[in-house]
Amino acid sequence: MAERDIWAVLDSHLAEAAVLRRALHQSPDLSGDESLTRDLVLQALPGTSTPTKVAETGAVLRLGGPGPCVGIRGEMDALPVTERTGVPWASQNPGVMHACGHDVHLAALVAVARTIHEVGVPVPLLVVLQPREETYPSGAKDIAEHGILDTEDCAVMIGAHLQPALPAGVVACVPGGVNASSDEFEIVVRGESGHAAYPHLADDPLLALAETVVALQSVVSRSVDPMRSAVVGVSSFQAGQAANVVPDVARATGTIRALSSETRALLHERIVAVSENIARAHDCEAEVMITVGEPVLENDPRLVEVVAAQLAAQEMPVSTDLRSLGADDFSFFSERMPATMMFVGSEGDTSLHTATFLPTDADLRAVARALLAGYLGGAALVARGLVEA
């Protein structure tokens, strides 16, 4: 079948994909408990290959023969949100909802897999059903470190995510860093407690930590190149229990975001230095614990170029300037192989992770078309020997 017909084949599978999307939406699973979602998707996939189960509740399935393949990631987990969409196929799992579009992503992936299976293209497809995108430990990290991608000769990874900030139908396909690294920190300052009426006899960790919180607000503005994006944010603060007692310990936690690995490393160093030096000035001691999370999500420029060309050929509007300090563990794939994450505009103005977020069938079609463009672009690079597993 000629390549120009593949898009029509995709459209022929969208009605069944919409039915699958509703079934997935109606039966959402939380992170780490995605077995039923996984099995429902596997049942909908074509072919007779036996899936390999990975990362506890995840799976990969190869469609096609041997040789380097193109992977497409579909994340499976829902969120602890009580749905308020009012549709007949709303979640039947109380307090759990597909409020981030993962049901749409999965259904679109199935439509693309059926299309590729029907057309019989030469470069194999690896369907990657990933658990635990919304929480730690990361499902993408587990799959990337498992070795299955090497075993399957996966040379390229493709992903797409709905993004209501974009106009409906627009696909952001941007080279370089598009999502930030995401780390968390905890600062514990220890001092000497005492009576609040005699502060000179105490070493106040609360005051030291309060000054630290303020000082951290200038880490980005005074330590990071203004042309680079970053965030250091303190989001919790705990100290003391009584109004007349200077506490002996104070704690704060926060987030670190950066769009380059160099900036990420710099922020780690500055947070430790600022915290320890301010505590020392107050005769206290500071301990900084940094939990390393997702790396920067880097889109491969070569892959972006060929995928964007596929999108443009189908007259899909392409944006080249959307970057976000949000994070996605798809970055664990992008640090190991050429990869591209696309963001797809959705109808409506409801934000992700809200109780009324409800993408349309048109959004499903846009995601499916973006994923197919990603596959075709990746397959072109694989076929020309420009990427290796």
C-alpha cells in the first residue's frame, strides 16, 4: 500500500479507538495498579506477538520483523481526582480519573498500531505501555533500565501529550529541551531550643531557615544565566509547636526545575551552599537532601526535523516554540536514544489534572496523527541508517 494511503487507514481505525478511549476512561487505574488498563490495551492491539511484561504493571509488544524498531510510549495511569464531567462514560472508579489525557494517548497508540499492522511498513513498531508516569518510582525509568529496549533493538522513541495551552490541532514539535528536569529538596536546620522570651540563649533554626527561604528566591536571578529557564521553589515549611518555645529544628521542602543539565547541577550546588552558610551564620547546622527525579527531556533535532515535515505534509499546524518547566519521565527514554515528545493542542479550555478535563474525539484524532507522523519520521531515520539502537 502506498504511503499516502496510510493516513486514510488511520482514519478508518479511529471510531474503534474512540470506543476504546471511553472504556479506558470509565475504568481508570492509579499509578502502580495499571494491570487492568494494560490488559485492556493489549487485547485491542493487533498481531499475534506475545507481549513482554515489564516494570510490574507495564508491557512492551513488538509489531513487525527483526531489526531496529521505532518505539511509541503510551502512559497508562490515572490521577486521584473525583470526576465532574457528567458524561455517561465517566469514571466508575470513585476518586480516580483520567484527568491528564492518558486514555486518549493509549487509544491513539492502538489506532496507530493497527494502522501500521494493516499497511505492513518495513520498520517494526514497539508499543511501550508505561506505568507510573504520574508518580515515583518512575515507570519510564524502570523500563529504560530494564534492558528490554536494547533487547528489542529500539532505535527511536516517540511520545505525544495533550496540551490545552495550545490551540486545538496544533502540534508542538520543538528541538532541544522541552520539559525540565525535576528534583526535590528538603532542608533541615538544627539549632538549640529555648524560651522565646530569652532568644539570646537559643540558636533559632526557624529564623535561619526563614532567611534561607528568602535567599533561595535569588538563586535563579543571581546565579543562572538569564537566557536559561529555571525554578527553585519552596513549597512547605514546618517548625515548632508552641508560641513561647524556640524550636530546635525547622524543615522546608521544595522543587528544582531546569532546562539544561548544567543549570540543574548549578542549582543543586547553590541550594546546598546558601543553606549551609546561612545556618552557620546563626550558629545552626543545615542538612540538604536532594532527591533526583527526571532529567531534562531533550528532543533530538534530526528526529524533530523529519517528524515536523511529516506533520506539515498533512497540513497539521506545527508550533516550534513551546517549552515548559513541567516534567515528564519520557525524559528517561530521551537520555538514552533519539526521541521526540510532541504536545498536541486540545479543544476546550479546561486545564490538565482538573475534574472537568475531557478531550474530544477530534483531540484523539490529532494525537493519533501526531504519533503516526512520529513513527514515520523515526522509521525514515532507521531505514536510512541514521540512528542505531
